[in-house]
Amino acid sequence: MARWRGGERGGARQSASANDHAARIDSVLYWAARHANEAELNLIGAAAVERLTGEVRAALRRRPAHEAKLAGTLRAIAAHSPELLAELGVAVEIVARRGSFERPLYGAAVRSLSEHAEERLWPTLVKVLGNDEAGGIASLSAACFTKYPRLSEPLGRASLSRHPVLAFAAEVARLSRGEPRGAQLASLAPKIKEAHRILLCAELFAALPSRRVLPVEIAPALAVLRDAERHLGRWLLLAEVAVRAGDLDPLAQAALRARTGPPSARPAWTLVAWALQPHATPPATRPTLELMARLSDRPSAERDATFLFRMAAARAVSARPMLEGLARGRALEGEMSVRAALHLCRDYGQARLAEVLAQAGKSPRKDLLRGLAAAALYDCGQAGEALRLAEELDGTRHLPALGWASLVRAAVSGGHPGCLVSEQNFRRVQQGCCE
């Protein structure tokens, strides 16, 4: 009997595998036809496309340990390759059918396709949003990027979910889409536990400040979440979403605490108040690693220096000593030192550091930094040297290095406006985030 049951399970697995294979053939044919006239728009090179396509297909067969890095890299560069978008379309259909909505690959794929209005995604997304779990936060986040009308009904049902975090995310998606909305947000916010608040910040709100300006109706709910938030970096993230929506109360609160709060907390609140005013002059507050970690929306234990590089991009004089300390020495030893050298070279006029970045890009034993150094060189105005270094990384086994090299190729080809080593790209390519 046990043997028969085992055979039954094996047969079920083989059947599922056969179904996936058949579905892949159908989907590949569709996506190939969909992008047949866009092949010339691939800006990242055939080698990168072949490598990443193989990685996606391998990940669908067996979940790899480096899936987060793969997902983040795809999230950053898929827009520059119709072939990769086609492969992600196939991946979404297969992973959605299996119900593995928590996988980083699914999160990266469904957001990328929605962001670029890939029509084949919509039937799958409608079906996914209609299940009991609404496809998780990744699917609800993807719904924020589109106004496809058939999503309205499943989002309305998701907003009535018995899980407050899913209902809250569905209401945010409806707000982002401009639908009649928001009535439940203020009542749902007090039910959001700390773990789910962290999830909302990481998977939903982290993408919103640069992508969608929400209506001011979200302000009362965000105020409830901020009042419950003990982590200053996540408080700032929620405040940024509110300020962009037109609610200036967070700015007033931060300014008041910077003046009247406990002396030990005033420097942090001074920087928070500045961050909520995009065009304000940076304050004279001198950063420290502890202070920067507190102001990142990532866990403080990670010692994330995101806020330092925000100050550097604004050419804050007070940030220069810390940047120089990180970039000290003839060789750049880590990703923070490469980013520090980039800002000192580009934003503080220390042109000599371009040579140091070039040297980091040539180090044969540091592929994890070589791609980042090449992208930093591009941002410093050294496009030719950056492209040469990127071409040397075609055979690298490190996905982040391949991701940065692909971004350099796309930028040189005219397909990537703005700076390459942005905070968004850094999180996706170097740290494996797929928001």
C-alpha cells in the first residue's frame, strides 16, 4: 500500500511537471510572438540574457539558495530586455499555478510585468487576486502599478479579507488605482501587528515614494501606523508616503521633536525633518554609523548606511568626513567604500578617486565589487572605462556583477537615464530586494 501511494505521488509530480512543460511551450510561443518585433530593443547583451534565462528556468525546476539575488537582478534589468520580460511572464504563470506567491522570483516578475503593462499578465493577476490569500503582498503591490479595470472586483473582495494586512494592502492598491476607496483603512490600521507593519514597509511602501503619489485619504491610516512604530527609519518611510500624498503633519511632528525632544534624539529628528523636505539645505548634523542605521527602514542590526548616501547625494558638508573614512586607503574593500568613493568623486569633486574605482573594477578576485565599481565609474562620467569593465564580466558567476554590467550596457546604449548606483538599484542588484 505504501509503495502504491508513493507511486501515486510520483505520478502526480510527473503529471504536474508535464503540465508545467506544456504550459511553458504555450507561453513561450505567445511571448515570442508578443515581442517578435522588439528583439532589437535588448540593451543588455546576448550573454546576459542567455545566462539569466537559464537561471530562471533552473529556479522553476528547483528553488536555488541565491533566488533573492536572481530576483533582485531581474527586477533591475528586465525592463531593458523583451526576452527577459517574456521569460518572467512564463515564470509568473507557472509559479502562480503552483501557489508559491512568497517566492522572490514571483515578486520580482509580477511587479516588473505590471509596471511595464504586459497584457498577458492581467488574466493571471485577476485569478491570483481572487484566491483566499489574494496572491500575497507581492500581487497586491503589483496591482498598484496598473489601472487595468478587471482588477477592481478581486481587489474589492481582497479588501474584505479576514487578514487585516491583506485587506489593508488591497485598500492601498485601490487608492493607487484611483478607485472609490479608503473607507476601511483607518479602521484596519490599528489591527496591523508589528511583523505585518514591517512586511508592509518592505514589500509595499518601499516602492511607493518614487512610483505613486497616493491620495490624501491614506493619511489617517499612516498616522496610526507611525504612532505604533518604534523604528525611526520605518517611521520616516511611512512619513514620506504621507507627505507625498499631501499630509504635512509628519513634517511638523519631526520639526517639533527636533526642537523639543530629548537631547539625544534631536540630531536624528533633525535629519528626519530634512528628509521630508526634498529641496531643503542639508543640516550640519554629523552622521555616525549608529545614527545612519536608525534612519534606515531596514533593521538597525544590519547597520545599513542608506541615509548617509542620501546626504552625500545632496552634497551635505557634514557627511564628507564619514565618506572619506569609508573610502580611505589605496584599495576599496567593500560595497560601502565603493559607494563612498563614488559620491566623493562625483559630488565632492575628488576626481582622483575615479582611478581608485577603476582599480577596484579590475580586481580579479572581487567580482562582487567589480560590477558595482563599473557602475560607479559610469556615474562619475567615465562611460568608456565602465563599459570596458562591464564587458570583462560577461562570464562572471556572481549575479550582482552581471546585473551591474547589464545596467552599464543599457546606459551606454541610451536606455537608462539618471544615475546607475541609485538606492533602488543598489537594493535590488547588490542586496537582492525585489520590491
